[in-house]
Amino acid sequence: MRYFIQSFLLVFLLSQTSTVKAGEGMWLPIFLKALNEQEMQHMGMKISAEDIYSVNKSSLKDAIVHFGGFCTGEIISDQGLILTNHHCGYSNIQSHSTIENNLLKDGYWSQSFDEELPNPGLFVTFIESIEDVTKKALLGTNDQMSAVERQSTIDKNLENIRAGYRLAEFHEIIIRPFYNGNQYFLFHTVKYNDVRLVGTPPESIGKFGADTDNWVFPRHTGDFSLFRVYAGPNNEPAAYSPDNKPFTPKHSLPISLDGVEEGDFTMVFGFPGRTNQYLPSPAVEQIINTLNPAKIEIRDKALKILDKRMRAEPEVRLKYASKFARVANYWKKWIGESQGLKSSNALKKKYTLEKEYAQNAPKDFKNIVQEFKTLYGEIEPYALARDFYSETTSRNIEILRQIRNIQRLVTTYEENGEEEYKALVERYIPYFENFYKDYEPELDQEVFAALTAFYVESLDKEFIPEELTREFLFMRALRDFNGLAKYMYSNSTFPTEEKFIAVLGKEPAEAVELIKKDPLYTLYTSWNGLYTKAISAPYNHYKTQIDSLQRLYMKGQMLTFKDKRFWPDANSTMRVTYGKVNGYNPRDAVRYLPFSYVEGIMEKYVPGDYEFDVPKKLVKLIETKNYGQYADETGSVPVCFIGTNHTTGGNSGSPAIDAYGNLIGLNFDRVWEGTMSDINYDSSICRNIMVDARYVLFLVDKLGGATRLIDEMKLVRPKTGLRSKK
Ligand code: ARG
Ligand code: GLU
């Protein structure tokens, strides 16, 4: 009886946590056994924590790679085949594309190993092992030390830890702070530098729905591409060589043809970039009220200008499609994030938590939130100016971003002399040519006018460089910022390729002199100098204090809420997140089902459209229902599905894994209403979006005809036989 009550209680407690917040958290693989295994199994997982992460035997983690350092990929065959997103492989696919042989437009399916295309610079990293090194890292530190003193003690400790390793080539030890610097973990990594492009669907599938559908469900995007890891002799990492052989992994993920259904357990394994779940309310207020609105408005102005021209001129649209997508991606995310923070009452939740914290925290930790209020008040003007500066000069006005490189030419000449200058010019010329290929100076001039005007109108005098002041305009007899833009762009050589390349063709001394007299160059250097002195110096001063306080606040929360499981904010290290396949209510009276199907592609189809066109061959396959073994029990092929897995940027390309450890899909996005999950995860509305593995296989097989790839994968049916077929 006692046992019964106990296990009843346990189940009750577990079901409480799973209904309250099943899904929250990006967990460290080494702690799954202690913190998560029980809950995961209760949610339906059939494997053990040891099957996911083990140093003694091969485990799921051996099939997961950090792809290029910015995305995730997974090994899906015993010959090193890698699956990742189309948007993760995009620049490599683009680099193999020409007008005559356009892989982006037409897709690509290599027919043999010989046709797999090398990608200089691209790498994947495996994790050999993870270790808690907190004690050694924090040796000799205490909470009374200054931030600088503490950091230099830690830096020395980390150096000592690293010195204890003798590493083979391509192996690396990475040590990162966790829980805002309260803990340190070590990652032993192995890097493979020969990664080749194996296959990709055409962009009209890999990016189907483009910006309109980005961050949105229902979704119908086939966001995947295939690469392969190659290794040198003995399967060891090696630089690219035609003699390298396909890599034999310790583990590769079997792919399930049975898929999942609503309520099923799912897990996502990968390298999430950054989250800020433990911020105090003044920080979240600042994001909602000040920083997000500013960044959104700046991008809004730039995007409107681009959009107008892109709609009118197909040539401009072609040149700017990818730049537009890059700027629009986070613009749209921030809008969703701000709305989500408001609609989920994130601030109210923070206030409640902080009240409880203030009542129960140990004496030395009680007043932290008050101190944050002061510090966030002090940093605000600098934080705002910092965002304005970087959005304006390095995100949206294209020519200003180029001047960073031009400035490097000048400093190289002045510091290292003519020879090095000439060598750098040689190296930069192809880079500049590439820039001008997709550059429209008049368009950039319009963006310049709008954004400099907005900068001046929004910020205090102390943040405005001389060249953007009324006095400057007056002296040059310029009426407004349109006049200033015109003056800058017509008197500078940078906006016009021929003019600038001609400058680079001159004798070094003369070229450098011309560059230094260029009005856009003087504007940039004066603005940048002001930024360093008046914006980033005070910003860093307060930020260091905020970071120290955040470390204490994190520690205080862990001391105060002893029963709570804390997960460390994402920091581009390997994590596991898990949840369930689940639809959601985006707004009153509307419910989204968790699966989309290929028929939905045809509902969105707009022939010739740059977002919603569909390749003829796919139309035909869908019309004739030529689905082969890839249809589910409804007779159709699922395209995308959503779940409560807690993901963020960097989880792109992460495998979605079922209860048995099989691949069921590929993570690539989140739903718009839930993008606030970086700051305030809420399981009622936060969903990640995955491409269904069956849609991927269907495309590889039926559209690409790449049966050689299907043959090397291991396709499984873990559920068939377990459930009665409908
Ligand atoms: N929103 C997804 C991710 O952050 C996909 C981005 C690529 N697609 C696009 N249309 N921009 O970052
Ligand atoms: N698309 C994102 C990426 O590139 C993943 C989606 C997200 O931010 O959740 O990593």
C-alpha cells in the first residue's frame, strides 16, 4: 500500500511537471540520467540516458555534429552521410551555382562519390566527451573579488586545465561558462574539414514560402540538404584530399518510416546558440519597451525601401533576395517575440517570481533585483545607441559595412607598408567584386538617407558624429538627409565599382590618400571613433557589472528555489531538449493541427512566384499520389510537424528523434507566436517546426531519383505491428 501511494505520488508529481512545463529546457547530455531520464521515460521515451550520451559505448551523441559552427547536422548512414537544413548549406550550395549550372534553382543529386562537391572552409565538429570542470575553473575565486580579478584567476585556471591534455591534430578542448559563470564545462571536440555536398532539392522546395512563411505554421518547406564527411587514413580527420574516404561514424541515426503522432515523445539534439531565460524584469522591460521596438523600426524602414524596388524590378529582386531574407528573419522574429512576451504576461510572471525571490533568498542575495533596476537604467541610453549603431552601420547600410575592409587596407599600409598593402588588395579584389555583383548604389543611398535621419532623430547629441549634424548639413548647403546621402554617394568612389577599383589600381600612397579623403570614409571613421568612446566604453562598463550581478542572481535563484530544476542558458554547446508532438491555439477559436501534408503545398502553389512556385515534377508526383513507402496511414506524405521542444537559433538542422532513438525529422524553425521562448518559454504556445523525415526521403527518392542514398540509410518501422493500422 505504501509502495502504491509512493508510486502514485511520483506519477502525480511527474504528470504535474509535465503538464505545467513539459518542454522547457536545453539540457546538458551528461546530466540527463540525474535530471531528466525519469521524466523523459514517463513522457514515452523507450531508451535510456546512457543510449543518448555515453563515453563508454557508442550513443546518439556520436551521430550529432556542429555544422560549420553555426548549425547542427546528423549522421544518417554508416558512410558519413550528413543531413542538415537547406538554409544551413545555402552558401555552399550557392558557391557551386552558376547561371548555366544553377544548383540553387534546379537542385542537385550526385550520382556517385566522385560527384560529391568539396567545400573549402566548411567543417563539422563531433563531441568526444563532456566534463564538469567547475571546481578547477573556480579555484581561488570568491564573490568578493572584482570582476577583473575573478576573470583573470579563472583564465589562469582554464589554461592549467588545458595544459593537462595532449591533443592529436584536429582535436580541441573548449571550456565554457554555464549558469552565467557559476559553473564550467569542458568539451573535447574533433573537427573534420573535408565535408562535401551530396544533394539538395531546388530552392523552390528548400525555401518554399520564403519570407512570408518564415517563422510561421502551417508550413510546407522542405528545408534540408545532404553532405558527407570524408576522413583521411584510419578514418582520422584530415585536410581535404581527393584520396580521403567516406567517414565511418561511431553511430548513425536509423530513420523511421512510421513517424510520430500527436502526443508522441520527441527529442531534439543539437547546438542551440543563445537564450536569456533568467533575466530580471528590468532587462525584459528594456527589451520590450526600448530595444526591440528600435531594432524593428530600423529594419522596417530598410526593408520597405528594398521591397519597393524588388517588387518593381526583377533584377533587383534577384540581387537582394538573400540579403532581404537575412534582415527580415530577425525583424520578424523580434516582432513575434515582443508580442509573445506581452501576450504571455512574461513581465507579470517575472514580478511574481522576483517577489517570491526577495522574500526567500539568502540575505546577501536579496536586493539583487533592485540593483538591476539601477544598472539597467544606467545602461539604457548606451544599449539603445549601440543597437542603433550596429543596425545602421553594419546591418543595413551596405557601403558602411564595406568600409570596415577598406579601413583595414589603410591601417595595413600605414602600419605594415606597401608590400603587405598590395598583398591585401590582391586578396580583397575578388571579395569586393563579389560585393558589387549584388549591389545597387541608389538603393543603398535611399537606405542611408532614411537610417541616418532616423539615427539623428532618435538619439541624444552625444552619440551623433559631426558629419550627421545640422551644422554639417548647413555648411555643405544640404537641405536634409536625402541631400546628405546624395552628397556622400556622388562624392565617394566606394559606391561605384569602376571608380573604386580604379582607386585600388593606383600607387599605394596615392590610393590611401584618396581613400582617406573620401567623404564616406571620413564619416565612417568619425562615427566609429565616437562609437568606441561615447557608446561602447560606457556600455561595457555597465555590462560588466550587469554580468557579475547576473551571476549572483543565478546563484541566488538556485539557492532559493531548491526544488526547481535549472537548465543552463544556451551557449552554442551540445544540448538535448524534449517534448511532445502538439498543435496549439495561435489565437481565440483557432487551433493548428500538428501536421501539414503535401496537398497543402498545392493549396499555396502560385506558378512563377518567387516564394510559392513548385517544381513541375513535384506537382506531378503529388497529383498522381506517387508516394511509394513514404505515405502515412492517411495515404499522404506529411511535410512538417510541430512539438513542444525548446529550441533556438543554432538548432537549425538538429535531428528530431522518436522514443526509440530513430530520426523522424529535422528541426528548422519556430512558430511566430512562440519566438519569445528565448526569454520566456511557455509550453502552451512555444513550438518548434520540423520537416518530416518521410517528406525528405520522398524527395530524395522520387524527386531526386537518388536511390543510391536511400540504399545507404537504415529505414526502420518501430511502430508498425505495435499499433493496429487504420
Ligand atoms: N527562421 C529560421 C531560422 O532562423 C529560418 C531562416 C531561413 N529562412 C528565411 N526565410 N530567412 O532562423
Ligand atoms: N532557423 C533557426 C536557425 O537557423 C532555427 C530556428 C529557431 O531560431 O528556433 O538556427
